[in-house]
Amino acid sequence: MSRENFARTHASVETLHEFLLAGARLTPDKPAVIQAVGGEVGSISYRQLAQRVDGYAAALDELGLDIGDRVILESDTTPTAIAVFLACSSLGLTFIPVSPETPAQRLALIAESTAAALHLQPVDGRRDGVPTSLGTARFGPDGIQVERTPAPRTRHRRELVPTDPAYMIFTSGTTGRPKGVVMSHRGVLAFFRGMLRHGIVSAEDRVATTSPLQFDFSLLDIGLALGSGAAVVPVPRSLLRWPRRFVQFLADSGATQVNGVPSIWRGVLRHEFAGLAALGEQIRGVLYSGENFPLPEMRELQRALPHARVVNCFGSSESIAASFTDVPNPLPDDIDRISIGHAHPGAEMLLIDEDGRPVDSPGVIGQIHLRSAALFHGYWNDPEATAAALVPDPLNPATGQVVFRTGDLAYRGEGGELYFTGRADSLVKVRGNRVELGEVERRVREFPGITGAAALMLPQEGKDPVLAAFVVLDEGVTGVEEMELGAFCLEALPDYMVPQQVRVIDELPVNANGKIDRRALAERAGQPAQR
């Protein structure tokens, strides 16, 4: 089936499930999902995936939930999890993906803040003690088993419309509470359509996805694969820690495209280079996102996979992504930064200076403002944060149109392409995950004996940057036990948000505005940590 036939079919659909299940009508017997079970690799066809979606939807529909009700989906990326979120989509239920490793406190906070109706997990899920406000059910190849029926709801809606929320991704928040990014069916489809115009994969590809389901990069991968009539290959999370097993899985599954954050390649390039190079004829493409790809490692990747097309995907959850840029192959010797290019078709990235004026000159840094039909609705129940992010179009404010003020800083090259330089706020990336330093600081300050805290990323020679916490202790407290603080943080935060270094200082430096001076802290970082 040609890409053109899929494009024509997609032009007539308006919801997420219709878009991703087009293959069930066009190529029903082709593999949709490649799965690994007990060391064996098998597949689920588009017809089988659609049948599973229908079965899940029928079971969920009996619960009496209304269009717009929230459903928490706690799972890794699996064929059954994909079918569940498509079933939610078909009923107009807003699914909220979370990781099985999500701390209980964080899950409870998400459930409470969204007034979620139902918690779904696989039949072998390990989550106990789900908040009693939620109905609970488990899903597997044989269907959905309801354990606790959701509280009775009244159905007010009859028709799912494209502007309804499709899903909600929770990211780190500046206030110390997770922040829900609400994306509509229309928004996610606008993004998928723009992405597919890059022709990154064909219907014959197998797209390996390495991202956890609650990281919207996984939804990008699923959309890239199923939206192209290709197959998606969820890589079991446990394999990513073992380079040889990871490479063997890619070989066994026949993956032709591998997507993920740059750090998934670090161990492979160091310890399994020959095994990866042996897949040079099989792997035709690599797409990365979430963090910068170190140039020495990019050169090694290109040396191992000399014929692979490498694409730099740049953006954030509020629009899923903003651009797709081919990395030069080979990478020129004199290059010091990889471009993020231009926005994907159907979108535009503007640079705006601190006075709200457009930046057009090469080399001048401005903040990226994204104009796109693929923008999020807003942050769940947070109109203040939404208003700060979705701002009037600085070029034509009278129109009422809004653009997304991303917080990303960049400058233009001589050809108009953009180069990302950093953030204008306290958001950082840890292993591809967005982390608001304020949320880390809030939790650290709650630890007994700590009166003040500041977090920042510290660079390390030849290694990934490390998340560090600088703390001020209460009077009379002489020290802090890092392992105890780490365990305390893990009760409420994902592991990637737990500080890897703790440094005790007498006081936190502040700038002229009375805010924590992170630059001054970074200058102190070269000093030995005080105990």
C-alpha cells in the first residue's frame, strides 16, 4: 500500500483511533505491532489490533463513562496498551498514560487533580493501593477484567468531536506539582500529518520504539509507524540496560527504524559496536529527541550505520514535536552544533526577543514561539500557566490567535535554520524527560533538617550531566544522608527527578530579583561538596 493511499485515507478522518487504525481497512493482514513473548518474536496484524480495540471498547462502554472522562493507563508500551488507548479514543475517554514505576504519591496526586474515573493496568500489573476514588480494571489479550466499578456517572455527551481531549501527558511542574498537558484529537492529528510529510518511514518499515508510554515520544513513534502503514516494535524496557540484548532484539524483530533519546545508544556504541554495525543493512533510519546528541557519539553511530538516515526531532509535549531535521552524513569535522532546522509542514517557529519583537538576523538569540494547529489545549486546571504559555501572536495580536511560547532559546543560521542554545526558564532534560527544577526543590525542602534547596544540572567530562541539589540545613543540623534523601524523594518523584549529588552550603545565592542565582551555584560546582 502506497504512502499516497494512506494520505488520502487520513485526510478524511478526524480522531486519533481512526487515523491509527487506517491500516485495518487498507492492509488488514499486515503486521501492526511486533511483540516479544518469552524470547519469541511474534506479530499482531492490523485486523487483529482493530478487533482487540473493539473488544476493549465494548467492555469500557459498559461502565457508563462519558465523553471527556479521564482514564489512567498505567503500562509500558505493549500491543495491549496500544489497543487500550485506541479503545479509549473511540469512546471519547481522555487517557492519561503513567509509568508502572510512578510513585504512589504522584499517582494519587494525578488521580485527584484530574478527578479520573478509572485506573487501568495489565493483568500482571503490580500496582496495589489504587486510590479508592478510582474504578479499577486490568487488561490483557483476553479482554478487560473490572475489579472495582467506577462511581456512577451521568452521560451528557452524544458525539465525539475533533476538539475533544484525546490524552493528557503529565510533566514536571514549576509549582512542585505535576502539570497536565491536554492534547485534542485535532491537535495530535495535525502533528501526525505534518510529521508524515517528511517521509521518514514507509509501509514496509518496522519502527522500534524505546520510550515509555507516559513519554509522548512513544505516541510519536506509534503515530509514525501506524500512520504510515508500518509496524511498531515496542522494545522491552528491561533490554535497554543490556547493549547486547538490545542489539539482538533489534536483529530478531527485524527493526528497520530505531527511535529514542540519544542515551539509548551510549552503551551500545561503547560495548556492542560490532553487533550494531552488523545491522548496517537492516537499520535504515534513526530518529532521536529529548536531548542533544553528543557529536563524538553521533559520529560513532554514523560509522556503525553508514547508510542510516538520522533525524533530529525537536520539540515538547505541548505540540508533541516542532521539527524534523536530517543530520548531515557524514557529520562535517568543523560542525559544533546540530541544527533543529525549520518547523514541520503546517507549523512555523518564530524567534522573539525579550521586548516581544521578531528576531530575523542570523546569530541573534531569541525565544522560540511556535505557530501550529498541533498545539495543546492548555495545562489541566491551570489557567495561569496556560496563559503564560499560549500567548497572543506577537506579529498580529489583534487577531486573537495564540502561539506557544516554548521557553526554548535559539538563533538562526545563514540559511534561516535554527540552532537550539538552551532554556529561558528552570526546565531541564534528564534522560529525555522534562524536569522542572522547582518540583525537585520543593520535595528536597520537605526533608527533615533542610531549610533551603536549589537544583541544577552539572556537566561532567565525558559523561551525562548530573542532577545536583544544593541544600541549606536547619540550625543545629550537621549533615544530610544522601541515601535517605534519595529514598525520601523516590516516594513522590520518578527516579530521573531524584538528585544524584547533594551539596551542603551555608546559604543560597540570589540575584537582584531575589531569585536563586543558578549561575553562581554553577560556579561553585567545581568546589568539593561540603559535608
